[in-house]
Amino acid sequence: MKTIIVEQVGPTRWITLNRPDKLNAINYDMVNELRAELNSAAVDDNTKVLVLTANGRAFSSGYDLSELAEDEISGALRWHGILEDDVSLTMQLWSFPKPTIAAVHGWVLAGGCELAMACDMIIATDKAKFGEPEVKYGSGPATLLMPFIIGQKKTNELLFTGDTIDAEEALRIGLINKVVSEESLHNEVRALIKKIAPTPLSTLRLTKIGLIRAQEATGIRQAISANMDVSAILNGSDSPEQKEFDDIVRKEGLKQALAWRDARFEESLEAKGKGK
């Protein structure tokens, strides 16, 4: 089964993540299908706007940790190759030559959060929750877009703690553009498209080039490349937390591994409270 659904509606290419039973976790097939579809939409003059959305209860929980655990990836060199594919997808979306909109709901986490951040605009439902929780199992973000969007201090807080934030907080800090109800999400996206689509394609393309070059002048590409190198070392370090997490995934499943991860932090907080 295809991991994405593609529909052309007038001037808009709608791409829908379609692994709802896995909370749209991004696996190898989805990476390849998204990259191919982005290539197609980029050269299609009938497409003026691209929308990325998802089926099911969540936009995306991030990269498929079950798939990665089953592969038993070891060593920084092999991790670098995998991360390079992931980062290339996110940056392909970030540099897409036309306006892009992420329409998100539910969990928007880790690599899924990075895909949303790579879009020019994000419209979220009031039930959406955002975060980069990788630090909780000994990893880190693959594509370090966050400090360029919300600033360094808030990024520091979210990456060191692995905390998630709700849609209203995401709006307050500038991570997203608008909060809407679950029922009105796609109608709000269509209303935004109606404001963009009348502009000639050439004007949209040149405006996007200007926006990309302005961000490139801040050193965003160099920073993301440097972080990818560090992330490969981190993921290849085989920390005790990583080994335990992956072992539980293989033996008991991802749900149990995530429960173990969360319990570690709850126990740590309780221990600190008792020590006061």
C-alpha cells in the first residue's frame, strides 16, 4: 500500500501521509515516495501550491522507530547515510520552489515536526501537539530547523527537555501561523490557497527564491549539515538508553519502549521531589 495519497485539486497538489495505524510514522518507503512526489510537483506548472497533511489521529509521530530498531543500525557512518536521506527529504520540502502549507492535527513530533517546519506556513488544529522528544531516548533532531524558526532560547528548552507544546503555545512562539478547529482545518487551508493561487506562478517562484536566499544567508544549510554530522555520532554512540530502548522495541514493541522511556523521566522527577 502506498504510504502517501496524492490529489491535484485545481492549482493545489495535496499530499496526504497515509500510515494512520502507525500514526504516520515516516518509514523508508514514505521517504522515497515523498521525494518522488516533490520532484513531480516542482516541475508541474499546473501546481502553484503544495499542501502536506495526514490521515488518522496524528499528522506524524516522526521517523519509524520500530523499523530503525529492527535494522539494528550501528556506527556513525551507517547512521550518517540514513540521516542524510531524512535530512535531504526535509530540505527538499524546505526549498520546494512554490508555496507550501502544512495542515496538521494530533501529534506533530520529531521528524514529523521537522516536515511541518519545512513548509512555508503551518495551520494547526487546536488539538495539535508539537515537539522534538528525541533526547528522551538518547537521540536528537535530524534536521535542525527549529532555532531558525522560533529562536535559540525556546529551542534550547524544547530540545533539552523533550517537552511537547500545544497549538496555542506553538502559535505564541511563532512556530505556526494559525490555530483552527478540527472540523475547519481543510477549509481554512483552502481559504489561504485562494489568496495565493491568483498570483502568477513566475511571481510565486521568484518570491520563494528570495525567501530561501534570505534564510540561506543566516547559515541555515551549514548549521543543518553540521548537526547531521553530530547526530550521526550521537545515534552511533550506542548509549545505554539507546540500547535498552531498541531492545524493548524488538522484544515487546514500540508502545512498551515508549512507556519505559516516559517512566524513566517520571521516576527521575519523583526522586528529585523526595530529595527536597
